Amino acid sequence: MNQSKAAKTGFAPDFGDMNKEDFRRFGHEFVDWIANYFERIEELPVLAAIEPGDLKAQLPEAPPQHGESMDQILADMNQLIVPALTHWSHPSFFAYFATSTSAPGIFGELLAAAFDNKAMLWRTSPASTELEEVTLDWLRQMMGLDPGMIGIIYDTASVSSMHAIAAAREGVEQRIREEGMSGRPDLPLLRVYVSEHAHSSIEKAVITLGLGQRGLRKIPTDKDFRMNAKALADAIAEDKRDGYLPFCIVATVGTTSTSSIDPVAELVPIGEEHAMWLHVDAAYAGSAAVVPEFRHILDGCRRADSLVVNPHKWLFTPFDLSVLYCRHMDLLRRAFSLVPEYLRTPEQEKVRSGSDYGIQLGRRFRALKLWMVMRYFGHEGLAARIREHCRLARLFASWVDESDDWEILAPVPLALVCFRARPKNHGDLDALNEAIMHGVNSTGRALLSHTRLNDKLTLRLSVGNIRTSEKHVRQVWELLNQQLQSVK
Ligand code: PLP
């Protein structure tokens, strides 16, 4: 096919990429498509209304032999892909931790895809490297973290925490990088301490790092689901008596089930007494510290060794972008830097190269979208949105509190409400609440998720989407009450 035919039909030319006329035409069409998507998103079911395998059954088993037209691809996106989406950008998405993208973040992703930089060395992407350093220092200031905390971007909190624990392990000076852990009778059992409400990513990190599940000790929590500092101190003392090597405490600021906040200020002296690394998993709640009146959630964190926060959770930055702040970048570098001859550069001693600080070589230009989000909304704009989410959660919690049919099951420090239906004289409350949740979710008009607290099936309402307003919170409250009436 010649170039002019390709231009008319939207097919790929014989060689090279899409021609520039098509690129403009489809570029505009895709941006219009996204604008229309956001305009009509409330008409779409939040939870994909399909059965497992439905999409696969509609897709060809074999790859296309010849290029297909962009128009056809877009048509299939509408007909096949969109119905198979769960719409995280829907304002009535209240499940898990509600999160959302935003226009400046989308544009940042678009540009990053165009630049397609692999930010492994400073010279392969000076812009990415330096913008990352500056943007993360801005975020550090917004959150009120200590200037000694240096930021680095990874994809997810799971990966950020894994790197933090690897740096902590490097700090125990047991030559683990050089000699590994297996087959070493000289090595004591290394232990990491978390609360029983810590995210599963910490356990996965411990497994990944070869510490084994018995290398993780789960500490009980108090009635508000916060790590019990006394129980932590006792556990460490006991393990030391048994000859173990306690080396890392992971505190959570904003646990996944309830958003409870471990008493970090009480954990700091325990860590210091035993020369242990204190890592803070603030993946969800850390963003709230940009709101001046919520800064107290990071009390004690100024003395932590590392902290993870996910702008892709509550800072309106498209997935993925997680930030690890670390006070000991030298240890992180010692754990991961390996520079073969083909990556050696004349400036390497003077600059930061991202690949020295993790298992990945190539890294995406993620800082661009965060920089654009922070500039477009500004500190005040970001704080205002998070403050509003917290207000909406408190409002919802007040309705629950005032109703005889419902009860709150955990404190609401931020924008997550844990609650359940508890109508008088009803037997199996777990079954009732599960039915209510599935009932609401199957309407397609809102999405909730659940957890288990004190052995009670607990519904979770998380407010975190940039489009969510009071109207949506009122709607889901009505839906919940309708479901309660129909299933009780
Ligand atoms: N830590 C906490 C407290 C979380 O709530 C989550 C996810 O919700 C994670 C870590 C894992 O986040 P990611 O998906 O970025 O790995």
C-alpha cells in the first residue's frame, strides 16, 4: 500500500511509523474519545458487567497477519474493551482505595510515551533524572518530611518497600550481597516486624528477599488497629534472647483494611535502641500529609529511615508511581549498584543514575506526570481535594452513626469508612452484609469492597476519586439502604 492510500484509510504505511496526518487525526480523535469517556462515565457500570472469559472469547486467537486500520481498532476498543473495564475513574468507585487519574497526569503519560526515555543512566535521560530529584523534593516539602529524606521513584509500593528492606538488610553488614543467605550456618535468622494489619506486600518483599515467611513477625494491634508498641518491644527482646537478628520494623501509616495509623513516634525509640531500620508504609495515607492540618499523621516519621508514599493512590497521578524516601541512599546503592563496562560513563561519579538504586535497569519517565500534576493543581489545590474527600467520608460516617440499622467498625482518621449493617434482631450479619455489598455492586452504580475486622465482615467506603462529590456519597448511602431493605 502506498503512502497516500495509508493516509486515507488509517492503515500503517509499508515502512516506518504512522504518517503525520494520521497521527494528528487519531491523536485528536483519542483526546476527544477520552473527554467523552469522562463525560459519560457515570452512565457506565462501575464494575465490569461481564463473566470471566467473556472478553477472551471475543478476541481472535491468532495475531493479525496484516496491519489493521486505526478506525477498526478504535471501534473494537469501544465494543470489546470498554465493556470489560472496571471504571476506576468513576466517581462512585469507593472500593479498595479509591484513586484516580487527572488531566495533567494523562498528558504527562502521553508525553512520557512520546519521549520513551529509559532513565537508567543520567545521560540516557538527564531530564527524567533531574526532574525526578526536584519533583520528589517538592513533594517531600509538601509532606513536611525531613530534608535528609531523598526520594526515588519505583512502580508500586510493593516494589518500594522491597527495596527499603533490601537496603536495611545491606545495613546489617552480614555480606549478604556477596555471599547470599543460603547454606550459611554463620547467619542468624533475620527478622522484620510489622503489625498484623500491615499490607501483604511486606510479607511478599520478605519472601522475595529470601528471608522466608518465618523472617516476618506480626505484632498484635490495639483496639484501633494500631501496632502495639509494647508488644513490639517484647517481641524484639524475645527474638534477641533466642539468637535472632531483628533488623527492620515496618510501620504503617494508613493500613489497607481501616487506614489506622501506627504510633510511629513510639516505635522510633524501639528501633533506635536495637539499631534497627524503621520503614514506614504510607502508601495510601502519606498523601494526606500535604494537607497542613493532617500533617500529624506523619508524627515520628521525620526520624524514620525510609517511607513509601504512592502518588498513584491519592495524588491524582495515573498508575503507576510510587515514591520511596530514604535517608541512607548509600545503602540502597550498595545493595543494587552493578555497573558493567557497557554502562560506564564519564560523569557517573557526579550524577545520580536510577539503575544504581534498584533491580530495574531501564526506568520510565514517571516524574513528568507527577511534576505536571503538582504544577497544575499546586499544593493548595491538592490539599483542598484531599480535605474534601475526608469531609465526605466523615459525612458518610455521621449518617452511619445516626442510623439504628448501621454501625461504624473502626475510627475514620481520613477518607475511609469501615461499617456494616446491623438491623435489630437479624441473625447472620456477615451474610447480610455480603449480600448488601454484592447487591450494591451489581447495580453498577457504585462499587464497594470489604475486609474482616474482629471477625466481622466489614464494608469499606473509600473516597479518593477526583470526581467524587457529595452527590455520589449520598447516592451510595441510598443504594445501601435500599439493599438493606430488600435483603433483610
Ligand atoms: N501498602 C498499603 C498500605 C496499601 O494499602 C497498598 C495497596 O493498597 C500497598 C502497600 C500496595 O500498593 P501497590 O499496589 O503500589 O504495590
